[in-house]
Amino acid sequence: MTRPGKIVCVGRNYVDHAKELGNDVPKEPLIFLKPPSSIVASGQPIVLPHVSKQVEFEGEIGVILGTTLRKASEDEARAAIRGIAAVNDVTARDLQRSDSQWTRAKGFDSFCAVGPEAPAPEELDRLTVITRVNGTQRQVGSASDMVFSIPMLLAWISRIMTLEPGDLVPTGTPAGVGTLAPGDVVEVEIPGVSIVRNPVESES
């Protein structure tokens, strides 16, 4: 995909994932940024940095904006969606725990694998995300299980910052996250929509 101006991610948007990490479900959306330089396409390697001993996959439904969104309603937010793409929000979990904010843990080069974009379906709640490592299913979640719906998230973010055409919003990961190791192949699929598959290697 064309590199977005910004990547606005959503944390703890599935109840079971919040619980598996020992966290409460937030009362409002929990957002953070990943740098555009973290993006890799399907087939490109996810590189494990030496500084982390626990790099994990997080399969997500990614939303791509088609029009500018500022202080929007949920209906306006829904109309602004250009497309959907599978996203792997790769995370250095040990660094996420040790740092007071998540920029380092989420921001390494290759820590945002993004599949090809496809048009958004009429019913967003029917979207499903599945993560597999070496062919074994590790995560499955539906947009209908999200704490905050996709239109709500986009509208809420737009009241903080203007969302612009091409911006990417990964909408949170379901339960089942786990560690990646060199030699793994990890894939995130939104069935019938988008898939991103990446080999995993150590930093040279």
C-alpha cells in the first residue's frame, strides 16, 4: 500500500484480549500511533530486534480513510472509509511493559505488516480477522465483538485529530496473541477481503 500519513491504532478493543494481558477494558478508546516507517507489505520480513526478547503478533482489521474526517458523526465516519486491509500490529511486549508509553514497542521497522486493500463491505460487523503462525490458527475475532465499533472509533479519533485520505486505523486485536521466532511465517487474514503473510527473521 501507499505509505499513510499516519497510523492511528486502537488498544484493548476486544474484552478477551484485554483480559489475557491482565488489563481492564478502557472506558474510552485507547489510541496510540505507529510510525509510517514501520510498514511492510505481504512477503517482506518482520525483523525481530535484538533489544527485545518477546516480539508478538497482533492480527487486526485495518481501516483506510478515503476522505478527510474532522469532528465527524458515526454516519460520516462510515462514509469516509475507502477500504479494509489485514494488519499485523507487531509488538515488542517486553518493551511495552517496561516503557511508560508504547512508541518503542510498536514502532520498529517492519512492525506494521499490511495486506492489500479491498473495498469495505456494507456490513462492517461481519468482518472477521484470523491469525495463523506456521499454518496453525492462533487468533480469530469478529468486528461484532469489538468494544467500540469501527464507525464509533473513527468518529472519536476525528474529534482529536483530523483523519486524512490514506490514513490507516488498525482497530484492535482479539485474544490469542503470542511470540514470534526466527523462521516463523505469520499471516493475518480477513476472509474474502485481505491477507498479509510475512516470514520472520532476526535482526542481522
